[in-house]
Amino acid sequence: MRDRLRQRPGPQRGQLTGPNPTDRGKKGSKIHLIVDRQGLPLSVGISAANLHDSQALIPLVRGIPPIRSRRGPRRRRPGKLHGDKGYDYRHLRRWLASRGIRHRVARKGIESSRRLGQHRWIVERTVSWLSGCRRLHRRYERKPEHFLAFTAIAATLICHRRLTK
């Protein structure tokens, strides 16, 4: 009886279809965005699909270009940042606070994500605009630099379409 159980193919108990049960060994790429209130992309990044979202926050915030305003100096950082539960880490909260960025991140196990729904909807809408570009819907490029360049071109087209309305 024991030999039959040992020879049974398939994943063992508690193990899913990948090396890590959390990400299930997903292949592909994820597009990370920071957008303003209207949904215009401010910073774009890509990562492997099996990496956690929290690892992309610091490079995205650092990648926000200076924004010219009518009065005063250029703004180099956002005033407030909304994020979902994937960004609920103490070191990220401290890093944002040290930069002078107020954060509104849903806490794991305490708050529901519904309160951030109206802010999250704007980001999801921008992601759907990006996925409307056929080149980004399926990744044809082998090099990540090329895929990031096409993502940046698509974000530029989104900004152009929104600003010329």
C-alpha cells in the first residue's frame, strides 16, 4: 500500500503547480504603473510574473519624472500614494514617509480593499488601455528592454490621446 502511494504522480499534499505555492511558477511579465488622478501613466515598469508587487514600488516612485507646474518649483514626487494590500509592508511605509509622501495602503487582515476601489479602478482602467495595444497583449520580445520600450510607447500614446481631447 505504501509503495502505491509513493508512486502516485502529481503534486504532493500542500504543493501547487510550481516551485512556490504563492506564485505557482507563473511565466511571463507584469506591467507596473503609477498613474495620476485622471489615469495618465507617470511611471511604468515591468517585472517577471512570479515576483511580488511590493518589489516594484521603490523603482516606480523613483522613476517619476519632474512635473512642471504653473507656479513654483517642479514637483519631483507625488503628494499622496494609494496602494492595495500587496504594498502593505512596514519598510515600504517607512520609505514613503521618509520621502514625504503620504500613503494610503490597505492593511492585510484589517481593512477591506473596497475603500480603495474608486482609486484602484483608475489604475485598472489604464492597464486595460495598455492591454488594448496588441503588441503588449502578448509578449513577442525576448529582451525586457524592448518590451519596456513598447510599454513606454503605449503609455505615451495614452497620454497623447487623453491630453488632445
